[in-house]
Amino acid sequence: MNALEVAQYMLHRLEQARAGGSIWLEHSDIIQEIEDEFGNDWIVGYKGDGAIIHPKVLAAFRVLADGSVAWHPGYRAWHWREKDD
């Protein structure tokens, strides 16, 4: 497993959310999913609000998303970009 595969999973989950009528991928949800699917090597820090996704995964995610996804710090979630982003 590598960072690109985890990033692809994140993008896939965001696409699934959109297909289900949501534009959001919440940080807390995807942290848990990454840990469940790929192990805790891709999670940095403490569980809960202090945990973050490994920087290599986030860098790969940004490349894969190619500007179509934005981070909303207030909601602590990624979302599909809209006109006003």
C-alpha cells in the first residue's frame, strides 16, 4: 500500500458521497476509514480531533483532485469546488 492508493481511496469516497447527494467528505470519517482499510501508518498524531492524514497522502490527493476539491476548515471536510470557492 502506498500514499497514492490511499489518496485514490479518498477521492473515490468523495465521488461516492457526491453520487449519494452530498459534496462533503468529513475528516473524522475518512480518518477512521483509512485506518480500517489501510492501517494506522497513514494516520499521524492522536486518535480523535488531533489525528491527521499523512502529508504524503494529502499531497497525492491534491494532485489527483486537480483543483476540483477544496478543504473547508470550519467543517473539517473536503468538498467538491463550487463557483464561489
